[in-house]
Amino acid sequence: MLLAAHLLTRFDPHTGTIPGVGESVRRLSELAGYFADEAAYGAALSKGDPIVYATSGAEPAAGAGDLHYALARLMPGRIGGEYYMTKGHYHAWRPAAEVYVGLSGSGAMLLEDEAGEESSLVPLEANSIVYVPGATAHRTINTGATPLVYLGVYPAAAGHDYGAIATRNFRSVVVEVNGQPTLLDRREYLAALGQGAGAYRHP
Ligand code: F6R
Ligand code: MN
């Protein structure tokens, strides 16, 4: 059945907003434990609690073959050397893949397999599409100076599993080194910060 109200959605590619649809907002205080540099996180939070990212989702239908999609706006910024980023997640239904379409700004996606053996940093910016395979943890990172706006499209049945990442985080961090986004091993970065491997929560 064609439900006319669900067939067309107009959005603003510079803000990642859908007129008339409310956003779900993630502030810095909701990202406790996600950024590697705990001192820098505490210092930033003592100055304020900015919005790090906001999403507007659409769930037109929830049948077996249906799709859901969400626009997101990830703000520019850093905590220590680490760029502003999303929490990141697996899909609760592990086979569920996702397509990300970059709309404005510039950044990257950090992708990791579930065994924690492979990390990839894939550019995400206007005019680029990133395919996130099933069973792959995915996090978006803003490496630019303006908001990074993108669209994600995923199976309606995907669901979101934040627990694994909240517990052990990604194995890699993306930090600015000599002005360049650089993928580093989390354990080595924590050691360089003087936090030691004790703060590294991967098994
Ligand atoms: C949906 C999806 C994106 C994210 C968005 C926010 O499956 O991957 O729409 O939900 O980038 O990131 P999280 O959900 O990790 O806070
Ligand atoms: Mn997803």
C-alpha cells in the first residue's frame, strides 16, 4: 500500500534537519567514557555541555523488507587530540548492513569487525557513499571545521546495540597528528597520554 505521507521527505543538507521533525540530541555529558583523554574530557565539560551530534530518524514502515533512515549532524570539535564523534554501535541484528551518504562537511567512518582484528578509516563527505557491512561496528568522526551532515539507510529490523562499544570502545582512536586525521591503536594512545593500558577496556 502506498502511504502518500511516507513517500517523500524533504530535508536541509546543511543542517541535517527535516522541517517539522524533532531531533534526538547527544550532548558532551552523554559521551562520558567514550573519549580517550579523560583529563581533556573533564576540562571540556567544566566549560559547558555542547551538542556533539543530533539525529532525525524516519521509520516509514516496519515490515520484513522495509528500511529506516536517519539524518545526522555531527559538530566540529576535539577532545584532546580526538575529533568529535558518535558513540558508535553494532546493529542488534548483526547481518544488517547500512549505507551512509555524505551530504556536507568532511569526516570519516571508523569501521571494525566484531573479532576486533580489523579497523578501517573511510572518508565520509559530500558526494561520497560508505557501505557498512553487517556485523561491523561503525562510528562517524568529524575531521573538518564545519558540521558533518550525512544520511544512513538501514533495514527496519536492524536495531541498535550500543552495549559492546560502551563497554570496550573501538580498538582504534582517530586523532589529529601534525594537522592530519590519524588512526592509532587505542592502547598505544592511552599509554602516550600516561593513562596506561588499565583504561583500555578491550579483552
Ligand atoms: C543508524 C546509524 C546512524 C547513527 C548516527 C548516530 O543505524 O548508524 O544513523 O545512529 O550516526 O550515531 P550513534 O547511533 O552511534 O549514536
Ligand atoms: Mn547503524
